[in-house]
Amino acid sequence: MAPPTAAYPICLFAKQSGTTTNRFGGEALKDHIWLVKGVTKAISSSLAEDIDKAVNDLLHFGDLTITGADDMFLARESDVEYPETSGDIQYRHCGGIYRLKYQDA
């Protein structure tokens, strides 16, 4: 969550789910789903779309460094886009759902 004083547009990310595959008494693979999105306070979603494109360029099949782990797979699985109204303020959300698979090093 962004602090109330955050300047928009912003990039937000949140872990949606995570599973662990266990093999022979230990963890073999972790599989996480993350929501990463741009959010803007505007009638147009163009700035949120710009954030989404930049995030996608970095993450989709990208290399990720995780301390103490080996990155095995990172890819975008679906799109997210929706408006939200709070009082008289309109927010535009634009982003994606990303799957991250990794194992402990």
C-alpha cells in the first residue's frame, strides 16, 4: 500500500499467493503469484499504462536476483486493468499478474 502522502502515479506490488513443493524432506520449489501495477489519479490511464509497460519490459522473462535463492522462471501470466472511484477521485489501475518460480540456493 502506498502512504496517504504518496505522489501519483505510483507502482504497487503485492504477493497474491505462494506454494511450496517439498521433495525428500526439504523444499524443492517455490511458486509465487505477484500483482504488479501502475496506479494514477486521472481520467486517463496513460501514465498507469506507461508504468505497466516499463514493469513488463523488466520482469517478463527477466532475470531477478533473490538473496539466498536461484531464480528459475519469471513471466507475466495475465493483465489487470480497472478504474476505481473514491469520493470524487478517480484512480486508474493497469498492470499484470506475474508467476515467479525459484528454489533456495
